[in-house]
Amino acid sequence: ELQKENINKINIAQDLADLEKENIDNKKNEKLAVKSLFKQTQDTLTPEINQIMLEAIFNKLFKPKSDWKKQFTSDYNTINSLDIKHSDPRYLNAQYRLTHPKNNYYEDR
């Protein structure tokens, strides 16, 4: 009787171990499927489509200032100029605007 009970316990333990292994395998397969789907989706989204989507989201949430392109170009050129020292106020102001674009180049809608 005791031997039958021990065999039953061993069988139950083996069944539980098999179920756990199957569960782990299923989770791995789900992760692989999700990765595969994500990769397929990424492959179809070209950089151009990504750029269009990003611009659409930006324009929905923010309003560019009227002279932002001129200001950004000026700031970029100032930062990359070899003639302007890092202690120059023009450099410091341009650096600040480039690192804090909100309210300098765009504002919330």
C-alpha cells in the first residue's frame, strides 16, 4: 500500500514537472512569435514612414514657432563654429536653446 502511494506521488510529481516544462516551452514560443511579429512590422516600416509618423505625432501635440528653422540653424552653426569660444554668451545661449527646445523652437498646442 505504501509502495503504491509512493509510486502515485512520483507519478504526480512527474506530471507536474512535465506540465511546468510544457508551460515554459509555451512561454518561449509566445515570446518568439511576438519577436517575429515585431521584426516583420519593423521591416515594413521604412525610415520614411517612421519620419512621417513622427512628424504627424509632433504636429498633433506641438506648434512650431514661426522662426524656429532660422533660429535652429543659427544655433547649430554657432555651436559648431570654430571661431566662437565656449564661454561666449552666444555659444551658451545657443547651447541652452538646443538642449531645451521646448518654448525655444516649439510650444504645446
